[in-house]
Amino acid sequence: MDNHARTGTCRRAGDVLIFASGLAVMMSSIVKFAGLQGVVHAMAAEGFSDGKLTLVAVLEIVSAALFLYRRTRSFGVLMLSSFLGGAICTHVQMGAYAKAIGPFVLLILVWIGTCLRHPQALWRPDAGDTADGPLTVENGRESWASKSA
């Protein structure tokens, strides 16, 4: 398999992981908005009831939407990372270590998908790139962020 075909395969795999993980987070927020009794009870046990539960659902759906929309993905991956990291911390704080596995796996999928689709996401300043680095558009291909960002 040549490098171009491998790149195309990685991009498609990244697209699938991005879509699947973003959809999973959106579905989680929809379940919270719907007020399913099991979810409401579990979230209340962790200290998230009424307005806090709604705030969590709003943050969740906004983060997922920013992540799924290609132009805001760089900000969305940061929002999702923060949100899912907070979910992991909440479960650990409550002593529910098994419940922390779900957000942990989802976070891994978010980053694997992002890195497959946008390899520039792992750019390092000491990698020998110029000041513009991989953040510029090269040969008409989309990049992680534009010069004006």
C-alpha cells in the first residue's frame, strides 16, 4: 500500500472515529435532556441535579457539536477533552472507578480519530518546523488551523 492510499485510509478511519465519538457524546446529552429516570437518579447521586444537570447536558452537546463541525474541531477537541476529563474525575472522586472507563475510552477514541484525520494535532514546536509549522495550508490541503487563527 502506497503512502497516499494509507493516508486516505487513515483519514477515513479518523472520520469514522470522530463521527462515532461525537455522536456518542451527543446521544448522552440527549438522554440527559430527555430526563430518563435512571440517568437523572445517577447524576443526582453525583451531585448534578436540576439546573446543574441541564448545564452538563448543554456543555456536552455544545462540545460535541464543536467537535463534529470541521471548522471548529480544534476547539471542540479541547472542549471534549476537558468535559470527558471532568467526567472521569467525577467518577473517581465518587469511588465509581468502573464508571470512569466509559469516558476514558471515549476520550481515547476522540484523540485517535482526531490524530488520524488531522495528524498535525500532535505538532511539536521542537520538531524542526518553521514558525508557520504545520499550521499552514500546503498544496491546497486542509490543515489543523489557519494562519489567521
